[in-house]
Amino acid sequence: QVQVVESGGGLVQAGGSLRLSCTASGLTFADYAMGWFRQASGKEREGVSCISWSGGYTYYADSVKGRFTISRDNAKNTTYLQMNSLKPEDTAMYYCAADLMTYEYCSRGGLGYNYWGQGTQVTVSS
């Protein structure tokens, strides 16, 4: 049974940092691209960042470029999202997802992702 579990969310002041972690089990982690998505209250889900199976390809939404960094550790079946210089508009539920993708690529859209976590809440106060 595949499980995807996010952690690391919380309440932080504007300008602060958080590191989200996402651990997947029940799958061959290195066969999957990993993505981070977020959904703020009343808004559509947005692709934040993704990383290819090897880490050689990454994508960032314009809204987070230069502030967020995605990485992965295939030995630990874990991907990370380091979020710096957080803004109130970053407040959202953050979801991690796995996409079976052995090409050196990851998809910024969420439709192709096979497995999703339950999400972790990030709240940035002004």
C-alpha cells in the first residue's frame, strides 16, 4: 500500500522559514517525480514546485522562485521543500504527490500524479 506523508507545516511570521518533508512508502521512490502543490482557502490548487526522479530537473512557480528550494533524498524516500522569505500569500494547505516518471522531467500540473498525501497546513502571519 502506497503512503505519502507530509510534515513540517506550521505557523510562521512573514519573512520566516519552514521546511516541509514528504516521505513516500510502498513504491520505488526513484521511479517517481515528486511535486509540491498548494491550495489556499477559496482558490484553485496550484503547482508550487517539482523535481525529477534524480533531482536533475526542477520546476518552480514564478510566485516562489528564488524563495523555495526543492530537493530529494532517494535513500530516505523523502523530498523536501525549503521555504524562505515566507509571505502571507504563501498561506495554504501544501500537498506532496508522486508521479511515475522515469524521464528527467516533472510535471507542473497535478493531473498525472499517481499518489497524494493528506497535506500539511502552512500559515504565514503578517
